[in-house]
Amino acid sequence: MAEPRIITIDGPAGVGKSTLAKRLAGRLGIAYLDTGAMFRGTALALGEGAWDWPEERLQAALAALRFSLAGTGADSRVCLGDACLGNEIRTEQVAMWASNIATLPAVRAFQKQAQQAIGRTTSLVAEGRDMGSVVFPRARPKFFLDASPEVRARRRLLQLREMGKPADLEEITASIRARDHQDRTRAAAPLVAAPDALVIDTGPLDIDGVFAVMVAAVG
Ligand code: DC
């Protein structure tokens, strides 16, 4: 069997990684691995306050979690045990819990081995914060998408309005800034571009513009 192909997409919250990862995976006919969903699923399974648990309790709870990946392209789903993760993980609260547990070395070590195990059997567009820098250092190409918190908050506001959900620009900007700060300053695998990543400033580009740059790099 040919070795699985791994392409990575990293960047801060709300930069368009998921949309682009799904599109790229769909075009290549391979799976999309949403590692944010793995952190969110872990946070929800462990529950509030898990970031303060003693190491032993945390390790035991992590050891009971079994992640897998189903489907390809936009239909790829992260599954935990027998159930695939859905909208229950898409809340601001679960996002903040995920960011909290993502600071813990035990959680990062567990996620890394679960993600690498998936990548050994399936070609992937792997999306997250440390895919190119830590989890898949041999991936080619590696993308790092960036944009200012203000640009990302405005995009998120439009998305929420389109879904008919109430949204406040100041609140969204504050929440993006808080998560950015925590994700970029944590000691364990902080959000940074890998030295060999192609950094794309998505500020001046729309989704089609960013996708065109990525497709050209994938070849
Ligand atoms: O991409 P997202 O918003 O679904 O990610 C939720 C949180 O999970 C994010 O704030 C940081 C963490 N995360 C991480 O630390 N490393 C990853 N590879 C993916 C997500």
C-alpha cells in the first residue's frame, strides 16, 4: 500500500480552515481530519473543570476515549466511541473548554498519538493548530492561514446572521481574542507556523482566492 498522503492546515480560530480543508479534501478525494472536533469532543466527554483534575484521573479518562474517522471530503466525520460528533460540540462554551484542556501536556500527548494513528492508515487534510509544527512534521505541503481578530470576527458575525442566530460583534471579537491569546501563549505546542509552512494572509482574499493559492501549492 502506498504511504498515506498528509497535507496540513493550521491557523487561529475563525480563519476559514474548516471550509478550506473540506474543499481541498473533497477535491483530492481524501478524508478531512478536524482536530478541533477531537479537542472539543474530549472536552465535552470529560466535562467542565477537567483542566483542574489530578493527573491520574485525567490519564484514566483519556485512556477510555477511542477516536476514529469516517467518510471523505466534506462528509468526513470524527467519531468518539460509537457516535460521530455533531453540533453538540459547536458552542462557545465547549470551544473555551477545549482551549482550556488543550493547554495540558497529557491531553496534547493523547491527541497527538490518536491523530498520528489515524494518519498512518488514511490520507488526510489535517486541520488544527499544531498539525504541521508537531503532529505531522513530514506533511507536504503545510499551510498556515492567518487574519486579524477583527477580520475573523466580522466573518463569524456574517455566518451567524446567515444562520439566523443572534450575534454581537464586540462579544465575538472578545471571544476570538481570548482564545487566540490562550492558543498562542500556552507552553505545550503553541499555535505557530511550521518553518516550512506556506503562510497565507486571508485578510485581503475571499475563500475562492485562498483555495486557488492552496490548489496551486498542492499541484
Ligand atoms: O478549531 P476549533 O475552534 O474547533 O478548536 C477548538 C480548540 O481546540 C482551540 O481553541 C484550541 C484547541 N486545538 C488545539 O489546541 N490543537 C489543535 N490541533 C486543534 C484544536
